[in-house]
Amino acid sequence: MKVDVLLGLQWGDEGKGKIVDVLSPKYDIIARFQGGPNAGHTIEFEGKKFVLHTIPSGIFIDKSINVIGNGVIIDPFILKSEITKLKDANIPIGSNLLVSRKAHVIMPTHRLLDAVYEKSKGKDKIGSTLKGIGPTYTDKVSRNGLRVGDIEAEDFAERYQKARARHMNIINNFNYDLDEFVFDGFKFDEYEKQWMQALETLKGLEKINSEYYLNNALKEGKKILAEGAQGTMLDIDFGSYPFVTSSNTITAGVCNGLGIAPTNVGRVFGIFKAYCTRVGSGPFPTELFDNDGEEMRKIGHEFGATTGRPRRCGWLDLHALKYAIMLNGVTDLMMMKADVLNTFEEIKVATSYDYKGNNTSEIPYELVLDDDFKANFKSFKGWKNELKDCSNYSDFPEELTNYIKYIEQETNTPINIVSIGPDRSETILK
């Protein structure tokens, strides 16, 4: 058996959670391989809406085992809150949720560091979600991190205090009043107390050596789906650095985020919106500052599932999509939120960039250095139809079919799922 991979091809928020939920019944195990509570995977069904930040999106499928892999970083407070909300909705949490001992833990001082660093940047801030992601990954690569397995150690309190003191030495250099920083409704001291209490929830979950667990499952013929967070254009190496996340969001991240060999990667499902959005700072060549952009935001409810911040909106960037397909080895495309474009008379797709008089179809390094970029667009006639009554691909308006065919032809990759609404039932399989 092979591990199939599902990930985002844009700047996150593509709708990965919904597609994992749709595909989950075909798999025995759903495994998150990177990122942390900066993710916000939204799933809607039967009139209910859930936003998952750490727990894999297969948690709603009775037979699925959900693994939080070693590449994920975990905030015990946020995880406890997530589990509580699921249990309140009668979603069972128990032996169906497993946590890698090698996953790193986000400490309260990681979140404080994140907030202090961002505040100190002033107008140059990168748009962090302030979840402590960057500082936690920094401790990981500098070999100073705390891992899930460490909370079972007899000297955990000593390890915690040593890491805390190191962080506070840095924080105190900024001379900020710590009471001005609020985390999930709590000032820092109270948040730390809540965090300590939440450790008991994490201690109560079944912890595994996930690399052995997953590779043994493959040998037993189990079907595994690796679930990514954020999006390809936020990858620490290949995204629009420094306006990126702190992990590898691409297919390669599955190998070091789960302990899976490259030869064991199977199909790669790439999720993208019929248009583009981005949260926070960073280059966005197709961004719209007019009524079209505002209409996309309003109809698409484009506000961050984790931060609540309004998302920047723009037309589909074809070359960014091709770039993401190339990096990930995408075998199947899945287009989300086609219904958001129902009312548009004209729909555009960026086909190349102009930079200082030169035309390019690549994502140039200079894109992150200045904003002297102009996107060139191809126009399509809008379908001007509601899609809620479509139950098959053949029911689509001709204009939507033409739009899909154009993207398939240009990317040389089939679009096998089209989402026409937020509910799991509003999903058309080609």
C-alpha cells in the first residue's frame, strides 16, 4: 500500500478539511503531518459546523483512526478546547485519536515570544497567527524543544522551567508590559495556568511511536491519507519567504512529518480555490482592491478560521498553481468554492507576470523583494447560475465546464472533484 497525500496548493484556506471529510470513508487512518493550531480546517454537515486546528479531519468518520504526527506542533490548551467542543457535539474522542511522542509542544512562552516578535516589527510584521508556531519550530531545530514524550518524564517540570526561563530572558529585553498580550481571552499568567491544566488532557491521550505505527499499518494493507495544513505557497523553503509558515507544507513534508519513505507516497490530491485568497502580509500578484474582491470576500465568507482576519482576495493565479503542482507531484486536482463565482459576469485567470519589462511564466525570486509586478490575465465568461441544483458534473453550466477544462489543459492535471458549497453533500465527483 501507499500513503495518499492531501494538501493545499495556494496560501492555505483552500478547503482541505472538507475534502478530507469527503475522502475519509475510503481510508483507515488519517494522519496530520505538519503545522499546528495556526491551521483551521472547516467541516460542515447536517447543519453543523466544526473548525479543527490540530485534530485530523477524519475524526467525524466512525471507523477512522486519526494520528497527530511527529511533524505537528501541539498547544495542549487549544487541543483540550478542541476536544471539549467535539465531545459536547457527541463526537467520540478516545482510541480513535493517537499522538506521536515525537511531536513538539507549544509552550505559553512560545506564544508570548511570537506576540513580542510581531509587535517589535511594527509595519514590517509578517502577519503571524500568534499561536507560537515560529518560536516552537525554532526551538525544535535548535534542539531546545519539548516533545509530547517529555511530559511523561519524571523531570518534566524541571525541563519546562528551564525552557521558560530561556524564553523570558529574551522577552524581558523588549520591555513590554506582558498584560497587554492576551491569548484566547486570557492574560499570560492565567493562560499559563490554563495550559498546565490542559496538560492532563494531553497525558490522557494514547501516545505512539508514529513512524513505526504507520509503517506497520502499511505492511498490514491499511489505507492511509496524510493531511497537510496551510498551503504550498506558505512552505518555509518554496513559499514567498519570509511571509511563510515555519514548516514544509509540500508533499516532501510527509516523509519527515510522519516517517514515511518517499517510495511509499501514492496519489497526491491538490486542493485549490476557483480564485485565490491570502491572510496576512506577503506578495499577492492577482489581489483585487475593487468591488470584485469585496464580492468574493462577502460571498465566500473569506475570514480566517483561526484568526478571524479578513482574507485578501484575487483571481486564480495559474502559474502559482502550476508551480505548486510541480513541487508536490499532484496527481488529482480538486477545485473548491466554484459557487462563490456564480454571480460574476467575467472571470479572470492570471497567465503570466511582467517584471521590469520582462514577461515570465515562473514564480521569480524577486516576487518577495518588491511589488513591481503586473499580472497578465485571460478572461472567461461567467456562468451566472446557481450550482446548488447540480448533482453531476454533466449538470454544470457550459461556462463552468470551459473554465475547468482550461485549467486542466494548462496544468496537464485532471480536476476530479468540484465543490459547489460548504456542506459535504455539495461535492461533485467527476
